[in-house]
Amino acid sequence: MLEPPGALPAVARRLDAHPDLWDSEARVHLTAVVLTDDDLAVLHARHGREPGSLRAALLEGTAERGGLPEGLAGAVLVGTLAGVGPAWPHLLPSGTVLATVGPAEAHPCWLADVSAWDGGTRVVPCRGHAVLAAASQIVALRDAGDVAALAELARSAGVAGLVADVTHPGDRVAVIGATTVVGALASVASLDCGAGLVGGLVTSLQEARLARSLGVAEPVIADVGEPADAAEALAGAIGGPADVVVVGVDDPAAITVATLLAGDGTVLLAHGRRHAEHAARTAAALGTSPIIRADRPAVRDAGAELLTMLEDRPGLAELVRWRVGTGPAPAATRPEDG
């Protein structure tokens, strides 16, 4: 941290991106910065759409701040582990592919080259480095083949651990948006925890088949825009109020559906603080008392749990590539049931 002293890294004016490391730090050779659509819109609003201007603005902004320019809250840094201090907490070999979890603006970095970026796509190929603190959350990946898919997994990497914290054997779990990346990871994680029944809200027959292939026993096709009808249909499918409700869709209407499904003591995993407040107001109006959680899920063991899930269920990786637009729709078939 350089300026101002004591500020949180994500909001600091300047970070120290010098490649020399303290004992508890690691240096990553950057190969890509992966933006969200919102991040790209921020850059276009500030600097226009001319590729050369955008490349120059990103290089200059990063050099001036010692990190990505403020406002790119959804960006993910992807690269390979190049060096570690003796107190770096992760036992990972040099060359391991890493993706950052959480605000990329908080990580000191320097970009030397973004000349391959066209200014209009979310994946920014680059050369440079980042410095990660001991407390930095990361996902260690097998390879960097599909960078956009890897970044999306990094953004959702803590979901499985959060679901595991609140799901017990025999629980009825409802997932709003069961074939989104978050919803699919939550569905699989709840099954791994011994959930008795997992029901999922989906929008099409294709998604219903895909949800079944992931183990969702009761996919329900409904529109969150009709919250009462959607909640009634999903409650009927799982046999009553859920023990755990996971919202995998960034939509206030989905929060309304989730709250209608939640009884007293139901754990409702919301999509951020704003949605948690909406859920609390809705629950108060309904006279119910769910346990609402909107905390940022922590990533454990550099995402080892996530990698195990992907290896055990190849369809998950297909789903992620489909959702980020780098792969075709998965073969949405039912599990073998004779």
C-alpha cells in the first residue's frame, strides 16, 4: 500500500506493484485480465470505444495506480505462479495456473503489454505481473485453456463451501436458477452434502434436462417474473418449504420467489446485501423468519473442492463454457435410470 496509508487495497489511490516480494507474498506472471460486461461498459464510458485509446488507458491507469483502475470490480486476474516468499501459505509449484477471487482492484499489478486486446471483448490478453498477499483468495487451475470460463469459475468458487456450511443430510434444497453457474455449483454441492431432495427453478425444457443431468431431482419450469406461481410450483415439487434456498440469479424477482419458499428457520443464501435487504422486507411482510445470508463465500484450499467437483462431473465444465459463450450447449440428457 502506498496511498493513502491504512486504506483498504480495493479503494487505495496507489498500490505497490514492485515485483520484489515480502515473505508472505507471491508473484504471478499475468496472461489475461477477464472483465465483466459491466467492467467493459465502465471503460467504454470513460475512454470511448477506439481500441488504441482503450489499450493506452488501461496501461496508463494500471501504471499510475499500481493496480487495475478503480471501477473494474468484477475483473479476474489470470496467470501462472512465478515466485513465492517463504511464508506464502499455499503449497503450489511454480507454473501453477491461478485466477484471483474477489475484487481484482485490490491486487497490486503492472501491465506491460495489452496489444492483442481489441477493446471490445471481455478477455484482455496481456503480459505483466501481479503481487498477491497471503490473505488473497485464489483458485489454482489445471490449465488456462478457456480463460473466460476459468474466470467465471473463480467468481463463483466459494459457492460450494457456503452451501456445504448450511446443508445437512436429508435437507430439502431449492435452487433458483439451477443451471446458472452459481446454481449448478450449489445444486451439486448440496447433493454432495447428502441433501434429501434438490429442486431447481429453470426457464426451459432444455435447462430442465440439464438440471436433471446434474442431479436435480425436481426441476420446475417457471418464470421468476410471476413469483407466487413460481414459488408454489417449486414448493409443490419438493413437498413444502425448503430447508435451504439458494438464489443463483441476480434478479430481485428471484429473491421474492426464494422468500416465498422459505419458512421459519430456512437458510436463504441471497445474491449480495441489496438482495438480502429485499428478502428481509419480503419475509417481514409474510410474517416468516428465514435465516438470510449474503456474505461473500470464502474459497478454501485454493479451490481444491471446486476442482474435485469439476473432475467428478464433466458436465459442469460444459455448462460453464456454455454460460460464458465459449462452448455449445451441453448434452442435456437425463442420468441413466434404466
